[in-house]
Amino acid sequence: MLTEIQKLDGTYNDIEDRMAQSIRSVYDDHGLVDREAYLDDEFGYEKILDYTNKLTPEQKELWITATDGIHDAQKAIEAYEAELAGIHGLPNEPSTLLSIPDTITHLNTNLKPAFDSLHAAYQNIFTDDGA
């Protein structure tokens, strides 16, 4: 009854209903024989429920939009994680650790020009040229 009252006065939060519908839609493209396989496989229905139950309300909203129209659990998770990575500005592929020589090269090519520019700006600002 409380839910019905909240729906009437506009305070009902339907995120859980939309999440359940989204998760069901991931599996709606498969026959009943396939459903049994999905219950047991790596990206099975129970596993996707466990995965999505840990999401915050904001992450659930992202899940719903990122997985719209996807009918495969693995692809749905991949699409969600790609969207999440894009929001946080993280690379879509796992980063690799650089070796020491590669790290030095990376620093020289990326940081050295910035420090050189700062050095030149410092010299221009704080060096009295007698003018």
C-alpha cells in the first residue's frame, strides 16, 4: 500500500523495478533451453544479479542506459564497465606497468617539455632584465 501511495504522490523511486526489467531484457532474446545454460555459466542470471546488487543508485542508472538493447550478459557487463570507465576518465583497456627505461622515456617526452616551459615562464616573470 505504501508503494501505491508513493506512486500516486510522485515520491516512488522505481530504480529497482527498472533494474529488474533491464536484467530480464538481457536474457529475453534466448529460448528456455538457453536459459538453463545461463543459470550455470560464468555470466549466469544469478551472477549478474550479484554483480548489479552491489551498484549504487547512480551506477544502476548508468547500467540501465549502457545496457539498453543488449541481450547478452557478458556484453552487458562489458558495455556497463566501458561506460563507467569513460565517466571516470579511465582507459577502457587495463594499463600495463612500464619498465624503468620506458618510464624515463615517458617522463622525458611528457614532463620535460612542461617543466622547460615553466622554467621559461619563471625566468620571464622573475628575472629583471633592466627595463
